[in-house]
Amino acid sequence: MYICHTLAEAQVQPIDGFTVGRTRAAAPPGVPVALRSATRQRVTSGRFAPVMHHPITMVKWVIEGEAAIAVEGRRLKFGPGDVAVYVPSIPHQFWVVSDTADMC
């Protein structure tokens, strides 16, 4: 496994925002993909904590600011209007690299 961060990096902190979601129950039978939650949040710069839940697919959309995703050792920046997709089979890391960012 690769490491693209240092222990001295600050973690992203929420400034404001909101989250909506459904119960933790399994998706209805026959539904291959079900949205679990959606969050829109303004956050500080830093590294997002790793996701340690059940296997999920995560989509991060930058509305304002700049972020980065590291996949298989490559760190790629993305900004307003860009979307990064995480699938549970590929190790990843996310950062906010601007002072603040507005993200979904």
C-alpha cells in the first residue's frame, strides 16, 4: 500500500453545511445502487479521514476551491465542476488543497 501523506498533515474540518440521508437498512430488492447520503459542506484545507465503512462508492464534486485525489500513488488535482469517483476496490486519499472548499 502506498502513503501519499505525512502524519503532520491537518485533517479537513467542517465550516458549515448539511447532510441528508436514508436509514442504514439495505437497499430495496432489485435496486442495484441506492444513495445512502448526500453532503454539501464548506471545509478547511487538509486531508479527508479515510472511509472505514462498508464497501461504498463515493463521488466528490468541487463547487468552489480545489481538491486532490491520490489513486495508486498518483495525486491528481480537481477543481470547480470536476468530480472524483472512489470505488472501494482501489485505495485512495482525498485532500482540500485550497484554503477552503465548497464540496458535495
